Amino acid sequence: MDKLKRYFKNYYVLNDINGILFWDNATNLPSKSIESRSDQMSILAKYIDQELRNQNIIEEINLNKNKKLNDHDKKNLLLMENIVTKENAVDGQLKSQLVKKKLKCEHLWREAREKNDVSIIEKDFDELLLLVHEEASQLSKSLSLNPYDALISNYDRDYNSNKIDKLFEVIKTEIIPQYLNLEKISNPSIFKTDLSKDDIFEQTNQKLKELGFNFDYGRIDQSMHPFCGGANKDVRITTRFEDNLLETLSALFHETGHGVYEQNRPTDFLYEPIGQARSLSVHESQSLFYENHIFKTKSYFQIFNDIFDGSQEMYQSFVEHYHTVRLNPIRVSADEFSYPIHVFIRYEIEKEIFNNKIQFKDIHNLWNKYYKQFLDIDLPNDTVGVLQDIHWYEGIFGYFPTYAIGAMISAQIKFSCPGYQSFIDNLNIDNINKVTDWLKNKIHQKASLYSSDEMLKDISGEPLNSSYFLKHLNDRFI
């Protein structure tokens, strides 16, 4: 296995380099430098692609199938074979074309969103979509999955569209009908602060340290769309700065959950498949645990509020944003009750994209139709409509379901964590440490050693069960 592990270390280090370039693209890249960055990332994509196209790797995998391996390396070998199959499934030239078109579309999306003008992006998006359809087709043939499931497997190997349909039944049959019948507010009070961006970071960073984020191996910056990226032992998280301070803080806690998970992966397996995050659904469960089950709890926020000004005005804004159901067209700032409906809409549209090969104009129409049907919202413009998310304009499809799956996993974790209620009832550093240590030992350190359901069975006695999520929502909002 030593040879295989060396190949994979090279592969993961090259991906680390790509992660830093991507972070820089989203945070610091000069406006006229996109062509240069596009060339850099396109060539790097070729090197990453070539790393696992080496015939020696396939021979080594076959050779190790006949060896007596320990349990860790048996799991490593299965994951290695799956990764190599995926990397070899998609033509290298297509990958290079995708990188260039994704970068172009992302920058056009920024302009289209700012100007509320879909005509800026439509042509290039449809061209990108054709490339993604071809990517899905090539993956589909190698993995023996339908094209959409092949794309989903890029982000979560444990759940396909059949399993997701069953999990999302709770959204369709319970959450949407309840939401449509609930009293909702549309204009929650906005708390504004005179603190500068630097002051907000300074005031918040100590709390994020308490929750386990290590600034010796990570940093926080600003971007249009918050994300967690970077590299091993160099975790980069970003937030967006809004007039509404709560949205900035919520994004910070969310991305910190991602960052802590990355920093806590097992160092012995850092450059091996079993040492990688299990999936984006599990990743999202950690970011949502930090956001929803820590920051958005009333007890934690009352303590947190004191580091700003402790005002009743800020606390009232918090309650109206996070403990009240709202009419809100924006996914990233939606309350928890309506949030899974936003994800459900995107999931339904993605199924249409890959089942019926619809184009941008059809996506645009479906988006507006579903927002009215499922959220009772008439969208005022496309900036808060079909242009609000970056994902599709980066060629990322099959990702959105992980947000709702992650929310379901995080709720099951909350009800299974033995120290959680003590943490909420008595907010001191010891109780915070008990929760963060439990998360590290039970989830972060498991990395890809176990499937999502195996991990959940270990901590709760059963695989993913959406009833925990429904209970959490009803406890908080009903």
C-alpha cells in the first residue's frame, strides 16, 4: 500500500494548491486577472487529472487486492479504487474545458447578480450546462449510476436520489404544509452596528477559538459567498459582511463548523482517502451544528450578545430572525423552518435539468414557479431569485441536497450528544469543551472510516432518521 499512499499524497497536495488558488480567486484576485487565473487553474487541473491516470496506480490497486491488509487499508483500497474510477471516467480535455468555463461563468454571475440582468450569464451558462451533461454522462457509464446520481456521488457517496427522495418526504408532506399554514413575518428588525469589520472579527474570534477553531492553522476573510476552503493544516474560511450584523455572525459560525471539522481530521491519515471528510452532507452537519445548535440557541446568544452591547434591540432582532418563521426569498438567510424548502426547490429543479435537459430559461421559470408554490413568495427580481446562489454558475450540480441532509444529520447529532443539554443550560468553558471534544472524537476523527449511517448508528443507535429534524423544527418554531 505504500506506493498507493504516495500517489494519493501527491494527488491531495495538488488539490491543496488548487484550494489555495480558489480561495484567492474568491477573496483577493484583481478584477482583470481572471484570464491569468483561469490558465493557472486549467493547467493545474490537468496535472491533478494525470496524477490518477497513471496505469501503475491501477496495477497497484489490483496487486493489493490479493494482499492481506489491515482494516484501515482495506477501507483505503476500496476508496482509492472508487476515486481512481471517477478520475478516469471523465476525459481530461473535458475537465480542462470545464475549469475555464466555470471560472468565466462565476465572474459573469457576479456581474449579472449585481446588475440583476440574467442576459449577461444565460448564453455561457447554457454552454457550461452542456459540458456538465457530458461530464455526468461519462461518470454515469463508469459508475453504473444515472447521470444525476453520478454527480451527487461527487459530494456524497452515501445517498443517491432514491434515498434522498425518501428523506425529503418529510419536507414535502410535513414541513411545506406546516410552513404554508403558519403565521410569518416578512420584515424582521435589523440590528446595525457601528463596529468596523476588523472590530467584528476581533470580537468574534475569541468565541470561535473557544469552539475549537485553531487560528495557528487557519484564517478568516471576506468573500461575496461564504465558504470554507484552503488546504490541509491551512484552513481558509470566509464570511460576507451585511448591513444585518446577525447574518455576518451566522455565516461566521457556519463556516467555522466546516473549519473545525477540517482541522480535526486524523493526522495519521491526512493524505489518505480514509482521512478525508466523509461527505459534504457530514461536513454540512458540522457547520449547521455550530450555526443552528450553538449560535442560534437563545442561551448561547444571550452570552454572545454581551460582547457587542447586550442590547435588547439586538436580541429582539435575533428572535425575529432565528426563532420566527419568515417570508424570505434568500436561502442563506432563511429561517431553519423554511430553509429545507429552499433546498427542496433546487433539488427538484436539478432533477428536471438531468432528466429532461432543460436550459436556463426553463430553470428561471421553474424557480419562480416553485417559490410561489412551495414558499408563497413572489420574487421581486432575479438577484434574489435564480441568481442568488453561486453553485450552478460554478458548474456544481448534485451539491444542494447535502445542505438539507446535513441539517437532518446535525439534528440527530444534537439529540444524541450526551453533553449538549448541559452545555445549553450552563454555558461555561468546561461544558463547551465537552461538546467540542465529543464532536471531534465521534465525528471529525472518524473522517471516512465509516459511512454516514454507520457513524449515526454508533452515536444514536439508528441510521439517518428525518424525525429528529422535524422534532427540532417543531421544538424551536411551533
